Amino acid sequence: MGQAGMAEAAVRYLRAAGAQPVEALPRPELRCVGEDERAPVDQAEFRRVLGSFATGVTVVTAPATDSDTPPAGFACQSFSSLSLDPPLVAFMVGRTSTTWPRIARAGVFCVNVLGAHQGELCRGFAVSGRDKFADVAYDASPASGSPRLAGALAWIDCTIHAVHTGGDHLIVVGRVEALGTGAGEDEAPLLFHKGRFV
């Protein structure tokens, strides 16, 4: 199944589950860049310049959907609050992510806000192809049962509300069902700036 197919499957699942997706805006007219128009921004330059914006770091987790697989999780710096009423948050995930389809199947997720001491934990969740939860302490979040990582500064427990396409990423909107702070809530957050943790 292609990435567009995965997004459509997630939306179909959400509709069947009774979620009320936010209505998408009309698609803009798509056309090729003309010969006389400026070329797209160089990707390396795009990364370099946008790297000047410091972001917090999270791990997005979801419960296992069967007994043969571990829970799902990935490191995510593209997370933000979205709406107060209703309470919505959003994160962006690459269309090539192998973790996203597992989160979409679960229909729920928990955002774990990492503290400054959790850089190695974050690196573990940034690697694909292994059990990311091996030797990681966590318990089940109260609403979704998604892994709530020990030592995280805060956690936000959500159901998937809507999924939108955004270039080479998907924009996942979650409705907040429960949230709270961890034992280290007064600790400094883990930040990512210019390609490294600060």
C-alpha cells in the first residue's frame, strides 16, 4: 500500500470509528513550475535555514495492536498544540515512516515530552528496524493504553482525529483525551537545534 493509500485507510478507519475529522480546505490548483520561474528551494539550504528554529523533542507512542508485535514509537520534533476547544494537538510524520502505519492501525497515540536528560532515549526511538522499547521503562497511559515513558516531562494521550497530506509528510491531528506532567516536570526540556541536541 502506498503512502497516500495509508493516509486514506487511516481516514476510513477514523470515520468508521465515529471520529469527526476536521473538514479539509479546498486543494490549491497544482501546476508545474514554468521555465521562467524560480527553481524550488535547495533542500540542503532549506534544512540549514530551518535548523535555526529550536524545537522541543517528543516520542510519539502507540499500543501494540496484536500480541506478536511490540508497541510502536518514534522520535518526533514536529509536534505542536493546535486547538484549545476542542483540545487538539498535531504532529508531522514522513510518508516513508514504517512506524506510522502501526500508529494509524491503533487509532490512538501518546506524545511523551522529553527532558534534557533523555537524549539517548530519543536516539533509540530515532532508529528503525529494532524493538525500540527494549530496556525502556514505561506504563500505559490512562485513555489509550499507549506507552507513557518514565522520566518524560509531560504526556498527552490522544485519539487520531484527522490526517492530512503535507508534501512528503502527513499531518496527524489528535484529540486530547488525557494529559499530565511527569516527575521531572521542573527539569529543562530536550531541545534540537542546528542538527543536534542542546
